[in-house]
Amino acid sequence: MSSQPQTALNPLAEAANATIKAENATVFALLSERGKRFFFPAKGILAQGAEAKAKAKTANATVGIATESGAPMHLNCIGQYFQGLTPAEIYDYAPSFGKPDLRQAWAKKQREETPSLGDTLTSLPIVTNALTHGLAVIGDLFLDPGDEALSSDLMWENYNLSWETRLGAHISLYNFFDKKLTGFNLESFTQSLFSRKGRKLVVALNFPNNPSGYSPSKAEAGAIVNALIAAAQAGSQLVVVCDDAYYGMFYDPACETESLFGKLANAHPNILAIKIDGATKEEFVWGLRVGFITYGVKGGTKALYDALEQKTGGMIRAVISNVSMPGQSIVLKALQNPNFRAQQAEKVEILRKRAAVTGEACRKAEYADCWDVYPFNSGYFMCLRVKGVEAEAVRQHLLEHHGVGAIALGKTELRVAFSCLTEAQIPVVFSAAAASIRALQKK
């Protein structure tokens, strides 16, 4: 039975591959077969349109939009809902890489928040349709069927859906917390790394963690970085994905408040660090769907990052073409607003107070027979490890008998999103959870 012939690589893909291989052979080896095939169509419609936009002074017949009076054609019944944006900032297509001024503004923000980056050269952030899309793009570029990714056992389910179900990769788990539930399980993490010594591995680091709401302490963060460097020194080839979806929502002074991307981006030539972040939670704009992918590797050059950006932009072009223009325009306006940081801090303070009330309510001695509390110090969530019953049964009982919604994860974990509860509601939720658990324990 004859096999299907392989399609020849596009010359642009070959050129990008040659650049990546010359600049860092490990990064080239980390690419999936799909990643090696991808390129941005530099002479395609978008590129020709961009060239015409700069040079076509008489008439520009390249753009696939309708215009009127020198601006994108639009309906007043739609335009009435936008204020402070020009028609071009609303209706026009955005570049596949994202609006250039937004990419620069987000890069500036990243640098301000991550002093450990220093003057390390990284790629320019590439705009994605929020973080889920960012994770999908990274999977497309770096995971083949059968490849292995490493994540904690407390993990967002979209990792499974995107990387396992969609791409056929395999996610292995380490224990996120130590047995006494006092903090990050460095022993399990390190053992998981070194049991795969010398291999390609995609490692997902999600802090603040969904579902647990935990961020490592500064000492734990340093130990995580050191473990990854030691694995790289031992010959492992690592893609380390820093999923910073809930970045900035830290409620304990002991938390590491920098993204681990800062240290990993210049850690070792065998570590390709990828920061996936976005405005979704940081600017409280869940529906705008604006996220970013940023690459960093020790010794990384502009040529290397340009090639990675071209592949990433090509992947975005192939799947969604580009990310929402009004979403990008609004996020940029927010970053440029002098009141942005103060307003952001006000909202984070509200969440900090909710987390404090949650910590007091869930740790009452009277609930010791119902659950153990996983550590939490950041983000949107916290988790209970329920005793004597399964979490799904508790979830259903809570909903049916108390009108309280929570999320069951695995057999024993019940996730509570304090981010969407008022301070007055929080004690009620835990009282109801205890009542449901006790009712089920008696059955």
C-alpha cells in the first residue's frame, strides 16, 4: 500500500526553518511537523495590501472591504454603540500579527511588570483571540500526535481539549501541592522533569493557577526555574508555556509577582519560554478576546524571533485571519489611559477583599469534617478537597437543594469562584456546601 506523497515545503517555510535552525537548533527541533510547514504569506493578499496602503496614492483596489468617504463603510445602527473610536479602529481588518501599536504597548507593559527580563531580547507580542487561542496556536506549532506535555494535576480542562483531543498529544501530570497542602510540590515537579531527561517536553506553568488560585512564593518560583534549568542542562529540550491568564491578581505579599517568563526567557538555550497572557482578566474584558504570545530563549536573536513570529502569524492567518479590530483598539486605548493602573488596582483590591473573606469562611473549624482547603493566594478561585463523598454529588446537591453553583473537578475537588461572589454571599456558599456534604455523608 503506497503512502501519500509529502507536499513540498513552501519556500517561505524553508527560509524560516533555515533561520531558526541556524540561530537555535533546539528551537527548530521543538517545532511540530505542522510548525515546520507553516509560514506567513509574505507575498500574499495581506502583504500586497499593506504595500499598496503605503504606496497607492492614486487608488487602492486591494483591500477586501467597502469604503465610503475615505473610511470603512458602516451602518449607523452599529456605529452608535461605539464611542471614542474612529471607523478605522472599529471596522477595518487588523493585521494577522495584531495592531503594531498595541503590540508595542503590551511589550512595554510586560517589561515594566517583569524587571527580571532586564535587557533580554524577546519577540514582540503577537495578538491572539485571547488565551485559549494562544494555547491552541502553541499546540499547533510545537505538539505532534503522541508528543508529551507536562502539567499539574490541578489543571484547566481546555489543555486536554486543545492539546490531547484536538492534536493527539498526551498530557502527563505532576502533583501540584505537597501532601500536607502547604505549598507547591517541588519534589513531584522535579521528579517529573528528570524522569523525562533528554527528551522534548512541553511544560505548562499556570500561575495564578486555575482551579486552585495558588501562586508560588518567591522561593518556590526560584526553585521551579532552577529545576527547569537543571533539566535543560541534562539535555532536555523544553517548551515552557507560562500561562499568565490571571496575572496581577496577587493577594499575599509572599507571592512571586513576576511572571516566570522573565527568568526563563534568558535561562538556557534548551528552554524556549513562551508567555501567553492577555487583557481578558487583567483588564476585565472577557468578551473582547485579546491575548498575546511572546517568545524568549537564551541567546535569541531578532532573526530567530522574526521567524517564529512569521510562523505564528501564518497560523493565525490560516485559522481566523486576524483578531477583532474593535477589541484591539479598546485594549490599546485602555493601556494609553493615565487612569488605567489606578482603576485596575481598585478592581484587584475588591478581589483581594473577597479572597480574604473566603479564606476566613472556608477555614472555620466547624467545617473540618467536610473538607480540606487547598492553599490559595491569588486569581479568581479556590478549591476544597471534600471528605467522604464525591465532588460531583456535592455539586448537584448544592444546586438542587441550596441554589448554589460550584464546579466539580475530579472525584474530590470542588472549585469556588470567589471572584463572582459578593462578600455577603461567601459565608452562605460555604455553609451550604457543608450542609450538602453532611447530608450526603449520612446516606
